[in-house]
Amino acid sequence: MDIKFFNYSLLILALGAYFIPVENIKKDDDNKDIPLVIFEKPVMHTLNEKNVLRTVIASHAVRYNTRDEMFDANILLRNNLEQKDFKIETLQAQIIIKKGDDLSLRRDVKYKRDDFINFNTNELDYNLKNRIAQNTVKYDGTYYNNYMIGTNLYLDGLNNNMKSKNVHFEIEVKNKK
């Protein structure tokens, strides 16, 4: 009798456990940001039907779902506009993070447009589509061999506009006799 009672109680317990709702706990592995692809010493070119638009050279490049990261990178942007004010823009930094058309350059940033403008800073945000460079920290550089330093730089590459705060500009003047 005791064995029958024990078997019936196990059957009732098993049926009761079958109808108890169970929540599936999702593991947090989906939220981890793991690299999809890692490149060692990449040289990447962006082409259109006419010529090379962009060249990227880096020591490492890592591709994630939402962004690309490049280390010790150098980006060469060629001017393909009808009015050719300049030929090439060079962006160089230790870390470049690309999300869509936006570049975030960090640590030891160097910007150069042909031979007439270049500046150095620690951070710079650059939009590839609008060709707008801006930062909020201190920078120094040259504009047509004239020395400049300041903060909060805004450089519009399409409209050739440049704004800055706290600017100190040293202009090289040649005496005409």
C-alpha cells in the first residue's frame, strides 16, 4: 500500500509540475559587443565610377555591428567636387571610430588640407557627407603659413567656412618697399 501511495504522489507531483509556468531567462550574451571582423594592417579604398574617393590605412581595424574602429589610422579624402579648391584632405589619429558618415577621431589628431591648412588637437568629429570638422577642445595649427591656436573649432569643407573661439592668430606680414 505504501508503494502505491508513493507512486500516486509522484504522479500527482509530476502532473502539477508540468502545468507550472516557467520563464525563459535570456542570457545577456546578445548585448555583448563582440567584433565581427578584425583586420591587421588594412589598406582600404572607396571607389566610384570615376576614381578613388577615400583611402584608409591603419595598423588595426575592427568591425562591430554598429561601428568601425581603426587604430593608428590615416584617412585620405580626395576632392571630387566641381569647384576644386583643394585636392586632398588628410585625417590622422590614434583612434578613429566610424558610425555611418560620422568619424570620431581621438588622441593625437592631425588634420591637413593640401598645403594651406593643418591643425593638431586631441579630439575631432568629422562628417564625411557634409565635410564638417568640429571639436570642443584646444587646437593649434597653421593657415597659409600663419600660426593659430584656439578652441571650439568648426570647419565647413564644402562652404570654406571656419569658426573658432578663443583664437590667437599670428599673421606673417611681408613689407613691400
